[in-house]
Amino acid sequence: MTDTRKMREMTATSDRHFFRLPRELRDLIYTHLSTRSAPARLTHKWFRSGNLPAKVTGLPSRPLQLINKQFRDEYTSVALNTKTLVVEDHIAQYKQFKITFTIPRPITGVRTLHLKLHLSSSLDLAEAECHECWITQLLQKLPNLCRLELDVVLDRAGEQVNLLKAYNVQLDMLLNLPHVKSLRVWKTENFPEDDSGTWDYGLVTDHIATWAFSSNSWLEPGASSALSSAAVAAAEVATTISTEAILDVTEDMISCELTAMTECTRISLC
């Protein structure tokens, strides 16, 4: 009992230290804590019915939700605001415009959608319009969406500038979708569909360009990563010292809480 009492006292002390911090700082800490992913069941009805390859990332970690009620409520609210629906598919080839989606209710609240789209070198205008059709219908199922991230894989090898021109219609269509905040383009040297019609999503891809919304132009990977690195570095310089100190307090609190839970479980089993 003495050991258990000590554990509870340590946990209470850690709690007091952590929850004395302003809520803004606690929210910053929550964004750095681990999360989990889970498969998402998105069904569609068209020429080839089935399930879309999809998952939800950024879901709250179950062990962290066991620390205490206040921690669980605050951490969960932050995690759920950053959860992302990730969908990967190559659908435009089907040329079916009457498409319906069935999406589980918890997924409809996501704020971020990340689409990984595989475009075929044989796409014509009608197929490109089909692609726009199914994406638009998916967006309509997500009323809280505020951010759309796009990764586009082109299945034709070639020189970068000519390759982007060849897909100009499809890429322009994607840029005109609502809530687009990110568009990266990749290429693969091989055609991803085999003789049986199975699409290979695991092919090696090379990053060839990122759309810069500030200048309305394509950036090569080096320029894009340099800009991103500079922004990240500036943010890290501004927050590193305070964040590291705060995370140390958080780690101590979590460690004490989990140790106390383990000790209580051991005693109850005895």
C-alpha cells in the first residue's frame, strides 16, 4: 500500500505541473504525441464495385487516453482535429459518372483528406472528367473538410516538363478542386496494371514536382524541399527550447501515470 500511495503522490505532482501550463502549450504538446492509424471502409458502386483503399491517420492513441480524464479529453480533442482520411485509387479508367459512396459516419467529420491518385498515360478528356466526378462526390460527403492534399502518380516516364504538359488537363482539374492546399507529382517508369487488370500501388515512384501556390508554378523537388526546410527550421528555432522542456514534463507525467496503473493492477491481481 505504501508503494501505491507513493505512486499516486508522484502522479498527482506530475499532473499539477503539467496542468499549470496554459492550454495553448498543452495543445502544442498533444500535437507531438503519438497517434494511430486504422483502416477505413469506403464502398463505391460503379462498373467495378468494391472497397476503396483507405485509412484514417492521426487517431488518438489508446494508452495515452488512459492517463486521466482531463488529459484524455484535451488530447483527444486535439488529435481528432488533425485526423486525416487517406484514399488511394485509380478510378478514372472506369468512365462511370453515376458513382455513389458509402462512408462510415465517424469519418465524415475529418478536416483533412489526402488523395493518392494514379493517372494513366492513356486518359482522355472524358476519363479526366470522370476522375473529377468521383472526387467531387467524395468531397460532398465530408462537410467539415478544410484541407485537401494531393499526391499524383504519373505512369509514363519522360522528361519532367514534357510529362507535366502531357497531364496538363488532369492536373489543372485537380488544382481547381475546393480546399486544395498541397499538390505533389510523382512518376513511375512502369505501367502499374498487369494483364489481369490488377493495379499495383507498390511501384517505386520518383518525386518530380510540387505546385507552388504562391507563384502558381511548378517547383523541382530540390527547390521545394529547400523552402520547406527553411520554414521548418525557423519554426524549430522559435519553439525548440520551450517545447523540449514541456515535453520532458509530459514524459515524466505519462511515465508516472502508467507506472502507477501497472502497480495498481499488480496489487489487485495479488
